[in-house]
Amino acid sequence: MRLIDSDGTQIGIVSISEALLKAEESGLDLIEISPNLEVPVCKLMDYGKYKYDLDKKEQKAKKSRAQNEVKGIRLSVKIGKHDFDTKAKRAKEFLEKGHKISLQLRFKGREMIHRDLGEKVLRDFADSLGETITEQEPKMLGRGMTMVLGPGKKKG
């Protein structure tokens, strides 16, 4: 097997017993790095410290990763201009933070007949937000219609 010292210098090709002896003398662990090669590669290192450092790196990467949430905004077919503008302003803030937006439009009573008006409200809302990506086109689910938008540039 090819043996690498704890500081990264290559010791050379040694037998398993010789590698184990060197690991015991130095007080380190013998860890097999690449077993699938013609000559397996092993390294002398403190496995506990190595595992601890890996866990720390993983935790740090997890913290720095952006948590993209899907924010929900409810609309109606008969939404007023001011309510529309207020919800659009709030939606822009969500998009700037990198969140996705799920637009939900509920049909009440006889509004179900006018599904085209509901779709128009959703599309107008999406257009008022500026540069967005439509991740899900308007889709009927029961008595409601949903549409999902994401931050970014419009296609086309």
C-alpha cells in the first residue's frame, strides 16, 4: 500500500504490517483513502479530529446555505386596487430575499363560472412583480387556483 504521512508527505509503498507499526509509533490512525486503485492509498491521521473537522465544515455550510421558503399570498377575483398593490409590494420583498411565492386565488359562490377572470388576476399579479420565473402555471385545485413564481428573469 502507498502510505502518506499526517502532514501530507508521501512515505512510499510499504506493507500493511509496516504501515500499522508506523501508525502505532506516531499515535495516529491508519485510514484507507483510495482502496480501488492497484496500490491502495492509506494516510496516517487522527480520525477523531478529522471527523470533528468534517462535522464543523458541514455545520458551517448548512448555516450559510440560503433557506428558500415558499411564501403564500391569497388573492380573490374581486380584489381591490389598493389591496392588489399592497400584496404586490409584499411579494416583491419576498422575491428580493430569494423566496418563492405561491399565489392562491379562492373562488366563492358563483365566481367558479368565471375561471378566466381568476387566471387574469393571477397573470396581472405576476406581471406587476417585474422579473419573475413562472414555476407553475395557474392550475385549478378544488375551488381555488394556484400559481408559483420564483425570483429571476422572465423566460422569453
